[in-house]
Amino acid sequence: MRLLFITGVQTPGETADRIAALIPGCRCEEGREKPMELKRLSLADRELISALFCDVFTHAPWHDDWSDPEQLNAYIDDLVGQRCSLALGYFDGEKLAGLAMGYIKHWYAGTEYVIDEYCIDRRLQGRGIGSAFLRAIEAYLTGQGIRRMFLQTEQDAPAYAFYRRRGFQELTGHVSFSKEIKP
Ligand SMILES: CC(C)(COP(=O)(O)OP(=O)(O)OC[C@H]1O[C@@H](n2cnc3c(N)ncnc32)[C@H](O)[C@@H]1OP(=O)(O)O)[C@@H](O)C(=O)NCCC(=O)NCCS
């Protein structure tokens, strides 16, 4: 379980144009002929999504066990195939380099993007792509009138510092509860 509530708030005054202008400015795109592209994903992209998701999260630091294909398919259905699902891919040409999966939540204080899974292809991590993808997502959400992102991770995961350094604020008052249901 990737836990710990973190919320991302856009800086007041940031317009879609200004954020979009930031997208090409990532380290990974220096010398790149074609900028990377954000695209909305659907269940038609299941194979691409499953391959990237499994490769990232079955390795360090998560070591998730996604060896049950039925459970994996059901999870991808949960994240990508529901009415409020929002799955976004970050493409280098035809290649899926990054993945954000979650849903739109119509909260009373404003509509949010709740991100359940966020990852970059293991071979491409550490090159600025995760940061550029986040900026592209913010620009996309701004265009949809969505002003907040919400996600969870673990305090000792490398991603914790990644999110904090990219403007996400830790919701220290929040706790996550879990209870095992015994038959
Ligand atoms: C976390 C993740 C999305 C960051 O994307 P990225 O493209 O590697 O990140 P960038 O190159 O834009 O930025 C690198 C920063 O991320 C940090 N980082 C986190 N995990 C990293 C990893 N596995 N490899 C390299 N850098 C990583 C680096 O320390 C660096 O920090 P700094 O620039 O603030 O000093 C990506 O590394 C990843 O998919 N990790 C595995 C899956 C994961 O943990 N997802 C989040 C679960 S909640």
C-alpha cells in the first residue's frame, strides 16, 4: 500500500498557458525533436498500461506482487474503466514513458484529481520526465477546471521527497486506517 496523504495546489495566478509553456522545459527533452505528449488513456490501452505498471511496481522500492492476471485486470478496470476514471499517459512518440491513474472526485471544495498510481518507465527515471509529466498533468487539469491533485505515498519512499519538492503539501492531520476482515 502506498500511503500518506499529499495534496498539490496550483500557485495562484498560474494560467494554463503559463503552465503549458513550462512543459517543454524538462531536462529529458533537451535535443529532442518532438516534445513528449500527454494523452488520455482508456481500457483500449490496457496492454501498454499493464506492462509499464507491472514493470515499475514489481521492482524496487515497491516489490508488489502482480502475478495474478485476474487481479491485475480488475485493478486496471478499477483505475481506468470507471465513469470518473482519469488515466493519463506521457508518450515519447509511440512509447508510453509515464503513467498517472486515478479518478475525478467532485468534492464540495472543488473538483480534484485523486492519483492512485504514478510512475515513469524504470529505464527513464531520474531524467526529469516525472517532473515534466506532472507539469503536463497540471496544465491538462487546469484546462478541465480542476484545481487540486491528491495522492498517497509512504514517508520512506523516494517518491515522498519527489512530491514535496514539486509543490505537494503533506496533510499532516490525516491518517490512513486499515482493518483486516477475518472470516
Ligand atoms: C517517483 C518517480 C515518478 C519520479 O519520476 P522521475 O522521472 O524519476 O523523476 P525526475 O527525474 O523528474 O526527478 C528526479 C527526482 O525524483 C527522485 N526520485 C524518486 N525516485 C526515483 C527513482 N526511482 N529514480 C530516480 N529518481 C528518483 C530523485 O531523487 C530526484 O529528486 P530531486 O530532483 O528532487 O532531487 C519515478 O522515479 C518512479 O516512477 N518511481 C517508481 C514508482 C514510484 O515510486 N511512484 C510513486 C509511487 S506513489
